[in-house]
Amino acid sequence: MGDLILSPVVDTTISNLISAVSQQINLAVSWKQELIILRKKLVLIQAVLQDAGQRQVTDPAVKHWLLNLREVAHEADYILDEVAYESVKRRVKIQNQMMKKVRYFFTPNNPLAFGLRMAYKIKKVIAMVDGINNEAHGFGLQSRLATTNYQQRRNLQTQSFIGAFSQFVGREDDVSKIVKLLTDPTNELPLCVLFIVGMAGLGKTTLAQSVRSNDQIQNHFGKIMWVCVSENFDVERILAEMLESLDEKSSAIRNKDTVVQKIRSAIGEKNYLLILDDVWNKESQKWEDLKRCLLGMCKTSGNRVVVTTQDKNVALTMGTLPGHMHHLELLKDVECWSIIKLKVFGDASKHLDSELENIGWDFARKCKGVPLVASVIGGILCTKRPDKAEWLPIKRKIDALGSLEYQDGGIMHILQLSFDNLLKPGLKQCFAFCCIYPKDFVMERKTLIQLWMAEGFLQLPEENSMMLEDIGNGYFNDLLSYSLFQEEWKDLLGSITHCKMHDLIHDFAQSISKSETVILNTLSSGNNISSFRHLNLICDQQMVPTILGDVAQLHTLFSEHGFPRGISGNFKWLRVLSFPHAVDTEELPPCFGHMKSLRYLDISGTQIKELPRFVTNLYNLQTFRFWNCRSLKMPLEGIGNLINLRHVNFNNENCMPANLGRLTCLRTLPLFFVGATKGCKIEELGCLSQLRGRLEIRNLELVKDKSEAMRAKLHEKAVNDLELIWGKEGNQDEDVLEGLRPHSNLQTLTIEGYGGKNLPSWMFKSDCSYSNEMFFIKNLVLLKIRGCKMLESVPTSGLQSLQQLIILNCSVSNIGDILAASKCLKLLYL
């Protein structure tokens, strides 16, 4: 299966090249003709890729041709990256000169010499492409037009992944039995362990989640904790995650006894339920160590632990009471058919014509009682029209696989069918890339999309006004719909924000990406990484692995605890550099000084105090994360050079870059500290018309009046979650808040420290002097008002969609008829 990703990698790279060449043709002068020739030749190659992708499985020569093409395509990609970098560099220098009011006569680099150098390199690529094209003719590769209209197919898909994960099919009796055991009043032991045992794909984790959310369980246990254990049964990590699940911070606590005491304090006199998911440990000593800690937390009897595992020997190691090992059985065919229909139609009782019903029952029987298989098959059918002509080809492909035994890895064949059915090469790469994370890793939607974008996996359709982030969101939803992702967390508005990959799906992703992606730990140190594009260093006890080989070809480097030893060469073509939580890291090494292709940089949680000068020259950078960098001070000048930045994440006032208004591509800016000096005033937000998502504005007491507040132009930005925070009360607070009118699609609003008596007119009026249109925030679902001690009342109209109203530490005496005005109100907290 390791060859499955080769063709999508080449296809995506060629598509990106054609797009990049087209953009540069309009900018280039001395090498324009070379670019036109290169584009024509790349289009010819792209036409035969579909045929090559199918033939490479059986023809080693075609596979070798694809491997050569991959290297040529990457070489061309590097050259065009350099061209784009130099183009942005010149534009930035011109802008800087204009800002200093100095006429721009020359550049430090000779543009003529650069043009000649680029023309020579492109001619070299053209020669390599010619050789590749000649070989294609020799193999008799045929030009084929894509037979699937991606956008049309996407429109056929439903949001059925929401229904499939929110409804639990065929396990109601299992839930009842487990709930009864956990709440048995006759069991007065201080700690009792119950095991859920079953093969991969049977839904052990989903069952445990259903038990956790059961009303009887919620009422019976005072505290409920969840830890995903996986293969690493590290007692200190488990305790730390238990503390975090109780909404307590643990990152700064190293002592095990201290963590146990904090958990004991957080639990108090209540009983608790702990769920340990996906346990593989068979070392009794480790379990006894954790058990002692768990007993130390008990102040009452009736505490319970639920363990999910594939191996019943885990239960024997940990010890279990009679009747406390629950074996998960296979589902019935009718239940598998219900899962498929839920996935495709969102309705398990959907009536179908007899022919389609018969085909559906054939699918159900092929599942052999494994719900994960049913969900994956349903995901494939999501992209098809519900008719015989669309479903029969899928049935034939599954029938051709023969009799599958899922206990022996047969599910991999179903997953391969699902992978083959992904409609875009870039979507296949997005899926395969996720195996760079370890098993059970919780992936954040926004981060994942930003990484995909940095890697070049997201492709905009021609003549389409969509943004790359919109394409990424579509890809994310596709993978959820296919059941290749599993929903993990939702926000207050019901949007899925985090996901995971099932262990079996992670294994499949690794199997198809073994030539591209590698995870190294201290046990596998010394591996040669010269042939890989994506590298993740997983460190044990903060010992950074040693790596061998040239790193120049790397596109991705993840390392949580610092930089690897044994590096040779430089990271010239690196696109993603991420080392969050590397607490001992105090500087960026010089080997990262030539990263012209870098699109994504994450230094969150490090001890870096000062950014090296080369960071301000990363003109292709799209995402910059420096969360919890308490020692970092942002340079007064330079960050404004990064005009391609789209996403910035930080949470420390010292880290806020000045002159943010120059970064007109910004879409993510979760925090803005208003300052009194030029480059830090609220007017910097005015030019950032692309902002969306969440925005928190602090130090609003430094805004002088309504006129200054209006320069932020918040009403022009698609921000749906807004926090407005005053550090101290001011005389002009009411005017300032009036000038901070948000976008009409605002869904969540927080106002804190506000010194006015009344809330602004835009919260409840339907028209005013701003315009003739109705602009009140009719989509607001959550309103929080904190520490507004002078506030007298809350508006009584214009909040028809409000679901939650929270008022804390305020002197509000009148909330009017808000209960009558908002028919949707579910929570009122005063």
C-alpha cells in the first residue's frame, strides 16, 4: 500500500506548479518565454497522470517514472518558490522605502543577474521535463480527462457525519448493562474497575463516550475524568491529564504526589468515575503504581474506573471482579444497514426502492458486524447518488475483495477503497499527512487546515472566489463524512473543532505514507531521513533523537522538545517548522536561516527571548504561532514585512507585533492589545478586512472616543466571537463601545470592565444613523457581561436568537423582558 500516495503527491505538485507558473508569467520579464514553455509541458504531463497512477501498481517501470517525475516536480517547485520569494522581497523593500519617503532607485540584488539565473534554472527544469515526457510516450501513457466533477460531487454530500456520530446504533443494551454495574449501590468498594473488551473497530471508545454522557452516570458521579492512554502507560502523564480533565492546570507541576493532592482537592468529598481509553499495558507494576494514586484520591466509596482495551490479558493484568469484564459483540446486519443509512441519508428508517434496498443489505452483510466498516462504506456512498447505477460499481469493488476477515486486517482493503474514492489528489494528501501525528492525537481543525495550506495540498478551482481556508474546511468535512476522521470536540455553537483518527485508520495512513512520512523517537534514533519529506520527532523524557542524512529535502519538521542532533545541511526547503512546548529552547539555530519556503512556524511555549533577524525575512510565511512565549519580545520593526501572513496566534502583550495594519492578508488574530503609541492603536485593525473567527480586544480604556473606535471598522470583519475588555473604567466608555459596532453575523459577545450605564444602540435597535439597513446583531446566541459595575440594564429587543445570557459581578437591576424577547433562551446566569 506504500505506493498509493505517490500518484496524488505528483498530481498535486504538478497542479501547484501550473498555477505558480501562470502567476509568474505576468510578473516575469527576462524569463517569461521559458515559463510559458514550462507551463505547456507540465499540462501535457498532467494529462497522463491518471493512467500512470493506475499502471504503476503492476508496472515497475511506470512506478519508477512517477518517482523521477516527483523529484523533477519538487525541483521545479523549489525554483518557483525562490522566484515568488524574490518577488515579495522586492515589493516589501519598495513599500519600506515609500514609508520612509525615500525614492527607490536600486536593490541590493541585481535584478538582471537574478533574471538570468532564474531563466537558466527554468531551462534546466524544461530539459528534465522533456526527458520525462519522452519516457511517457515510450510507455504509451494515455491522456485522460478527469471523469468526476469535484464541486458537483461535493454538493451531493450531506452533513450526515453529524448524525452518524451523534446516534449510537446497536449498543443500547451494552450501555444499560455498564451503567447498572457502575451505579450498583451494593458495591461499596472504594475503587472498582470495569473493562470493555473487543476487537478494533467495534466501537469501544464510542460506547465509553455514550456511558459518560448518560444522565444516570452524570447524576451518580460527582466528577468524571477521561484519559486516552494508548500504548504509553505513563503514570505521570495519566495523572496530569486527569487533572486537566478537571479543568485544572498541570503543565507546571512535575511532582506526582503534588498532582495527586491537587486531584484529591478538586474531587473533594465526591465520588469519581475515571475512563482510561485504549489501554495496552500488561506490566502489573505500572498499574499498581497508578492504583495506589487512585486510592489516594478516594475520600468516599463508590469510585469507578472504566478501561477500554482490545486485549483481555490487559484486564487480567490489572485485576477484575467477576462480571466486570464486558465483551463487546459484533453487530447484527440490520444494525450495520442502519449505520450505513444514517451516514448516507441521516435517517435509519429511510425508505428505499427494492433494488437499492437489496444492494444496501449486501453492503451490510459485508460489514460482518463491525460498525467502523459500516461507517466507512456509508462514507463512500455519501459521495454517490442514491441509485443503482452509482451503488453497483461500489458493490462490485467490495465483492472483488473476496471474503474479508476484519480480525486479520481485512478492513485495510475497505479503507483502501475509501481512499481510492477520495475525489481530489490534494484531499488524499491531506488525509495521508495526518499520520505524522501519533495514534490517539487530537487534531485541531484550524491547525490542520493551516498545515495543509502550508504544504500546498489545498488547490483552488479555476476562476473561483473561494479562499484556501474554505477549501481546507471542505476537505476536513469530507474526511469526517468518509469516517476517516472521528468527531472529538464541538464548540458552543455546535461546530466540530477537533477530531481524531481511529487506530486502524491511522495504521492505513501510515502504510500508504511510509515513503513520505516518518516518526522518530529515542528508540529509533540514528535513522537516515534523507528520503523523507515529513518528520516528527517524538521525544522520550525530553531526550531529542539523533538523525542522520541530509535534511534539505524536508518539507515538515515537528519536534516537541527541541532540535535534533546530528543535522547536516540546512533546511532550505522547509515549509513547516513546529516545536511547541520545547521549554528548554532559547533560540532558533542558524541552520534555519535560509528557509525561503517556510509557510508555518510554531514556537509556542519556548523560552525564546528574541527573534533572529532572518524571521523578518520569511516573506512566504502564512502562519506564525507564539502562544505562551512569556520571555519573547517582538521587535518594533520588521514583522510588518511578512505581508503574506494569514494567521497569527499569541496571548502575551509583550509579544504583540507593532504595525499589524500592514498585514492585510490576516484572517486570524485572536488577540489585540490597544496601545498608546503609533503602530499599536486600535486603528491598526481598520485595514484588516479579512479578519474572521474570534477576536479579543484588550485595553479599550486607551481608546479616546467614538471616532477613534470606529477606525477599527469591526462591522466590516466577519468576526463571530468578539470580546471587548476594559482594564479600567473611563469617561468615554459609552461612546467607545458605540463605535465598536461588530459584524451583523456576530454569534458570541463578551463585554468586560465596561464603565458605561447603558449598552450600545447596535445591540437592540433595528436602524440608526449608520445606514438605512437593519444591522442589529440578530444572530447573537451567547452574551457575557462581566465586571461592568455601572451598568444599569440589558437591552430588551433585537436578541431573538440569544440562547445564553451570563451576567457576572455587575450592578444590573433591570434585564427587562429579555426572557420574553428571546424565545431561544436556554441559560440565564446572574
